[in-house]
Amino acid sequence: MALTASAAGTAFAAQPAQQVPTYDCDEGNEAFGLVSAFDCDASTGAPTLGTINGPFVINTPSDSWTCDSGLAAVPLVVLGFDCE
């Protein structure tokens, strides 16, 4: 009877860290937790059209917000909901 090595019970390979989507925009405004940002570039892997599910960051030259969810139509506009 031959002995064989088993991977059961061994450590899993490290998964790459999930990147938070980021949008760099030329201008943006915030009111009551809603951010409207315009003329935006999306980071690699960030949604460029449609729903943004989960947290993401909007950066402008004068401010930065972290939002819980939103909508993207890059490069025209990014809308962030529940932003701080």
C-alpha cells in the first residue's frame, strides 16, 4: 500500500486583497450623504456603468468621500449613496 500526500488540512494559498473601487473626479458635491461627482476616471476593476455594490471612494481635488453604494456612468458622473 503506497502512501500519498493529501492537501486536506493544509493552509490555503493567500487570496489577493480585494481592492476598494476608487473614482478620481474633477469636481464633486455632497448633500445629506449623497455625492455627485463629474468627469471621473475609474480605478482598475471599478464598475464604469451601472450599480456600484459595496463601499467605494470618490476623490476630487478638494475632497474625498467613502460611500456605501452608488451608480456609475464613467466618465460623465458617479453618484455615491450614504457617503461620509
